[in-house]
Amino acid sequence: MSDLVARTGRHQQRYEAGCRLIAGCIPFKYTYSDDENSGADSGKSIEVLMINSPSGPGLLFPKGGWENDETVEEAAVREAVEEAGVRGDLKGFLGSYNFKSKTHQDEFSPEGLCKAAMFALHVKEELVSWPEQSTRKRKWLTIPEAAEQCRHPWMREALEGSFSNCLLEDKTKNTSSLDHQ
């Protein structure tokens, strides 16, 4: 059982113009493969972490309500711990995505409108136990695999557009900083 506890309830949720404000992330890690025949490093690839949804098929990225007592970045990191059991460093803001939730309609957002602020999260630690482990399973996937299994079009858009661009920019920065050493 996890010592961490997931936040529940709507009393601290943020809303803006009838939209519930959401924070989430695309957790990722670098994997390195060796060519067994030559002994050479054949390169670095990226895998993203997705979780199942208790309410239906397809996979999701961790996300949830942004609460009044935290920054949007803190909310994104918290959701990664609660839902996916991972900790890491935020590497970039991917953008805001509007969507309609069928399961989260309330008095402040009767139509279930949501606005999600998404970030890239470089995973540094995978927890053995986490708050939602009894209802969430996690799965590491390549970017094409993740795009294929994404439950929501807006998550696929974040993955294939902003996330991929964020990684390319980060790679360019790291390469150019190495060139100047």
C-alpha cells in the first residue's frame, strides 16, 4: 500500500469561464540500445508512459484537476505521482488543450468543459507503490505506439505535435551546448 494519498473532491478545483482547469503531463524516459553484434551503442530512443482509464478502453497520460493551493506545474507533477507512480523533472510546457468530459460535469462546469495545461515530464523515478495503483496500470510505449493507443484526440495532438517539438528543441539545445565545450 502506498504511503501517498490521492487528493479527492472538487472543493479546491480551479475553474475559468465555465471550464474546469486540468494539469497533466506526458511522462517520458530515454532508452539506450546496444548492438550486441558490434558492441556499439546504436542510439537513444524515447518512450512515453501511459496509464489505463478505469472508465473505458484506450490509454491516457496522467492528468487531473488543478487545485487552488498549487501552481499548475505542481498539479501536473502531483498527478503523475498519483495516477502513474512516477516522479521527475518538468521539461517544457506543451500547451493548453480544450476538451469536453462526459464524466466530470458539475455545477461550475455543467457542460463538462475542461482546459488542460500539459507538460513534458522527464521521469527520474518509478515508484513501487502509488495512490492509484489498484485502478491504474502503467505502460511504456514508443511515440508511434502511444499515438495509436491514445484514447483522446487532444492527447494524441499533444504527443505528436508539441511533445515531439519540445524534445527536438531540447535535443538541439543539448547538442549545441556540447559543440561549445
